[in-house]
Amino acid sequence: MIDVSGVELGYGAQVVLSDVSFRSGKGEFLGIVGPNGSGKTTLLKAIARLVAPLRGVVMINGQEIEVFSAIGLSRLVGLVPQASAPGFEYSVRDVVMMGRYPHIGMFGGETPADRDAVRKAMEVTGIAPLADRSVREISGGELQRVIIARALAQEPEILLLDEATAHLDLGHQVSILQMIRELSRRIAVIGVFHDLNHAAYFCDRIILLHDHRILAMGDPAGVLTEENIARAFGVRAMVRINPLSGRPVVSPVLHPSCEAGKDSHVHVVCGGGEGAGVLVALRDGGYRVTAGVLSLNDSDYLAAEALGIPCLTEPPFCPISERSRRDLEVWARDADAIVVTRGPWGTGNIENLRVLSALDAGAVVIMGVSSWDGRKWDYTGGDAEKILSSLKEKGARVAADIPAALGAVREITGETR
């Protein structure tokens, strides 16, 4: 059990963290996130006894960390730092075997148990084929896996990870973190993360540091909220729950580039996730964008909401009401250009297209080709396809992708770029 109580950390007169308290133990993967300079690494170093608290106490298994000998503590705590480069011509196996030092001692010899621990650590990190290679001959990502294997060979009760997978490719990041999450069922794991989505997916709990303190602590969904991210990192983000994992997914919402002098109104008729990309592109292009009519549970509505785009809405599973139809007519007639995505179209949203059929087709840009890429997007018995075909016959432009749609919008609005 790790018990951090009322801890204040700093360097000289500079206080990095104040009044930090939390507990963690076997069976938990605890993540620490926060902006640069928030004290993530310093907090990890305090648990590893590399930094002494200015105030408060760090306890392991009910004892203050200061009472442990160096060997005793290293048998309990394994640390994977941000970067580590052995300065001598060691083999990969030799470096991993260094993790057994707390068990072997300075003058002891390797035992079968030591060699077995090293073999298992190399296998789970995927570096067994590199065992006889010099650590100076391998890549930075491979070296990082060697350092992780060294810590695993130590067989600690507590594993501390300081952005341990930052130098690995995505495949190795996921495989290593998956392995560590499984390992955390038997030991305590605390990891510092820059990637909020990795922290959200792999950690049981998260500590969010900001302004020298703990801003939030709890399960990923409760900590990684849009409000907390805006406060800690100073950016807008869209946070949604991954339907497969049930974990939050964080996506930054970038500020628009807003080209000078561009105030044309573009209305987007979309749905089913087909409109998010064009909404972002139009917003970033400096256009005044509106959207709808959309269901409140549609992913395009969630994207519009996160982007701050006004949107006409209906409750989930409800057809477009007469009031929304009238509002859409007003918005569409006010628009300088209208972009229509490829659907899907059903009885619930076909009124969007019927409204457009009564407007000037020359202001309409239809996303996709006539075949709709061979996929079924019309669930109205052919009514949607008839309206779209009629709009094209009357002069609506067809755009195969987002860049083509933006080009068509520029032509309609009379812009040269």
C-alpha cells in the first residue's frame, strides 16, 4: 500500500506541489496526468525516494519510506524513467539482469530464479530476440523496452512509470500498457502519462494535477471532463465515451483560423457522423456555420455542440417537427451556401431534403457521388435519391470529398480562395 499524506514537494525555494494526499495499492493502475511543469515526475520521484518531501509523509506498507534501506526499497519499488541510456557496452540481457541486483546483491551470483525472471521480462516486452545485442546497437524504442524489462525483472511490489511508453510506436505502446494493466492486478502500478487517451483507457483511477495541487482524482470519466481539461490545459476538448471500452475519449477542439473578411453563412445538412469533418473544415475556414435538423443523440450534433456551431435539433427517435421544419427553411434561405452530406436518410430526417428541394439548387453542394460509394444511404423507399437527383439536375454541385466541397462553397459565395 502506498500512502501519500499532506505532501509538499519542491526544489529549493520553489514549491512544485502542495497538500498532495492519496492512497493506492495492489490491484490498481493509477495514472497521473497534467500539463508540463505540474509536478507529475516530481511526485513519482517522491514515491521512489529520489526527492524528499518538504512537508508530509510517504508511506509504503505502513512504514515511512525513510526507514527502508536502499536494497530494501529497491525490492519493493521499480522505476522506469523517461529516458535512460546505459553508458557502457552492455548486452540487452545484462541490462535486464541489472534489475535482479536487489535480490542478488553486490557479490552474489545469478540463480536459476534470476535467469527465469530475466527471460520472462524479455519475453513480455518483446526483446528476447535482442538478448545478445549491445544496447548501443538498438533503437531508442527498443532501448526503452529494455528499461521496462529491467524494472519487471526486479519483480517489485510497486511499479512506477514515468511516460514509459513515450518513445515506442503505437503497437508497442498498446501491448506494453496492456501487459502492465494485467500486471497491476498483482502489484501496485502508478504511471505518468502525457497521452490522456492512454491514461483513460488503461488506468483504473487518474490524478489530474494543476496549479501545484490535485485538481481532480477518481475514475477516468469523472476526471477527464471537458471542464477539467479546459482548466488544466487551457484548451477546449470534446470528451465522449467509447462505446466499445466504456472509457472517455478526448479530442481537442482547435480554434478556427478565421480568414479575414469571410463572413458567409454555410448551413450543413448532415447526420450519422457524415458531417463532423465538413463542420470542422468550414468552421476552420472562417465561415459562419449552422447545422441541422439533427437528433440529439446523433454524433454530428455532438460534434456541432463541441465546435460551438448552432444546430436545429429534435429529441432522439423523433421525426422532424413542423416547428423545426420552419426554422430550417429560415436558416437555409439565409445561408449563402448549403452543404448536404450523403446521409443516411430515413423517414425521420427526410424532411431536411424536402425543405432543400424548394430552394435555389445553385446554392447547394451535395457530398458524395450518385452511387453513394455503393453503400445504402437511402432508407426512404427511393424518396431521398429522387430529391438529390432533382437537386443535381437543377444545378446543385456534387463534391466527392471535403476539399472539393470547400472549393464549391468558395465558388458559390464568390470567394477567390
